[in-house]
Amino acid sequence: MILALTSFLLLSAFQAFAQDNSPGSVQNSDDYPISHDLNSETITFEAVNPSNQAPGRMTVALIGAIRGYRLWDGESAAGSFLKGGQMANFSFVPYYPYYPSYSATVRLLQFAGDTTGDSIFFDFGLRTTGSDGSVQWFKLREVVTATEDAAQITFAQLRLPDKWIAHPELPCGTVMD
């Protein structure tokens, strides 16, 4: 009888300890939701035409929403869960006016995931059409960071693999390496 009672108490204590240290227990009353609506939010950053290395500015106009939770353990940020869906209009305008500008619309950019910090990122290929009718690929990274107020979004250009520069006619949806 005493052995059974001792086993029960040890098992109960172990389960309580395991629950206190599990990722799910990080969520508590100190957590707070993140909600950020994108109503034609515009982001501009420096970019380069991968084919001719002409510098310019890339502008992104976003419509959509970001939702999630910023997790808090009472002493420090424990991470976040973020998800979102966006429609995006991209335009690249070179500083040199005689080079073509490029634009594209992405109907749906989606992401979702847990973070150990407060940021989540994803890389994607962007097939654009030039003002002269040419096709140009850009490789971009979107970073979404949970903040106390909502979310912050940034973009950066990544190096485009050589095969995408040499063969811009590759179909949209081709996996980029």
C-alpha cells in the first residue's frame, strides 16, 4: 500500500514537472496575440538586376494579414507562433533610366511556423516582366518579426543562382536551389 502511494505521488510530481517544462506550458496568461492587417503597406529596399547588375529600388505593396501569439514565460520572450497570407505587387525600377523596369503580382504568399525568437523568414523566387517585354527572376527573402504592437515586415534580395540568370524562361513554380 505504501509502495503504491509513493509510486502515485512520484508519478504525479513527475507529470507536473514535465508539464511545467513542456513547450505547451510556455503559453500562459502573459502571452498576447499578434494581429497585423496589411492594407497596401509599402516596403522599399535596394535591389540589383541579376542579369546586368544595374542597381535600383524594389517596392512591394502588401495586402493581407499576419496573426499569431508572442509567447512569454514571465521573464523573457520564449518565441512566437506566426502565420500569414498576403497578396503582393512588386516593382523594380533601376536608377539608370534606359534599363527596363520590372513588375510582378504574387497572388498568395503564405507562411506559418513557430520561432524560438520573434522572427520567421522564407525565401522565394519572383518572376517579373520588364517594361521592354523581357523576363527577369529575382530571389527574395521576407522576414516577419513579432513586435509588441503587431508585426514588422522586411525584404531583402538574395543571390540568384546562375541557371536562373542564364535561363529566365524557366516556368514559374520551378524549384530554386
